[in-house]
Amino acid sequence: MTERERAVRPEDLTRLFVERANAKDAEGIALLYEQDAVMAYPPGQQTVGRDAIRKLWEAALPQLPAFEQEPPLPTLISGELALTSTPPRDGAGARAQVVRRQSDGTWLRVLDQPEFVSPG
């Protein structure tokens, strides 16, 4: 098995997520997250940890249509942390992730809010 591409810039994570989702690669998606990452998905719930994130995508990907790349908004970086976001094409309101630089210089998601929706 060849080694998967890693995010060398925070913005790479969104592109890699879409590529892996369209390839139905749940394990590859999970590898974009730190071990204890938290994802606010499915809506109204939290999925905690890389293994749980992998299992969620294993169940969800077969039923989902192809994802489209969304142009990133400017990334905010402070030291080893960054905030990435995209304006979604599906009307979800916004998408935002907190990502952390790893010891090898690559980036992984720590917190993932894939959908912001108006309350009530």
C-alpha cells in the first residue's frame, strides 16, 4: 500500500477530504484527523475520536453523492493552530475546522464543524 498524501498546508485538508470522500475511502478520511478529534456530525451530535470518525464515514459514504470542492476562505494561523473554513455550496451555512500542525510539519483536524445551521 502506498502512503497517502498528507496536508502540508491547512487548506490541503479540505481538498484531501473531498478526494477521499469521492473515493469512498473512510480510513483515508479518518487519517485527516488527530486521534482525539471531535466532529460535530451527524447534525446535533458529536463524533469523537479517529476510530469513531472512520466508522461514521464507512456507514455514510456508500449513500452519499459526490462531494464538490469548495473554495477556501482565508486561513487564520496562530502558532501551531489554524482555522480553516469554506462557504458551502449546499446551503449548510458554513464549514469550519480547527487544525493543528504536527511534529512533522503536516496538519490534522482537531475540531470539525461541517455544518452550521440556524438554531430552531
